[in-house]
Amino acid sequence: MCKGYAVIAHRYKTKYGETDLIVKKKDVLVFVEVKYTQHEKYLYKSIYSSDFRRLVSNAKFYQNKYYKNNIRIRFDIIFVYDKMKIRHLQNVYF
């Protein structure tokens, strides 16, 4: 557990593709896309709408399989850049 997050799964694969991380913090299930780029100026160019569609599809699949009741879901992006600097964007929609 790191910063209050419990890792539920990493590299979670479904027929829709792979989700890098699924974590839980309190009553929120967070689906995380991790992106690496060499320079900070390229951060937002490394994310595509197809990434978000895959993340949403996997979230729906995971929720239907493991959480029949309603649970809050959030989508985050973690950027790793410039020799291991990290930027964590929470509650991202793109």
C-alpha cells in the first residue's frame, strides 16, 4: 500500500486490452494508465483516446465481474519522465 492505495491488480488483461494498474483507496476503485516519455514536454502527446476507451471498457468489465454493487470508479494517469520524475493526474477524462 502506498499513499493509502492498495494495489488490486497490475497488467490486468481482458479482451479489451491491458490496464496497467487497478488500485483501491477507501471506497474508490482507480484504473491507472502509466505512460513513460523521455521529456516532460511530450507528456500529453503520449495519451490517446484509444487508451481511455480501453481503460473504460476494462473498468466496466472488472466492475461487473467483481463488484456487483455500486462502487465509485476513477481514472488516473501516471506519467514517468526525465529519468524517473513522476506526475500523477487524478480523475482524468479525455
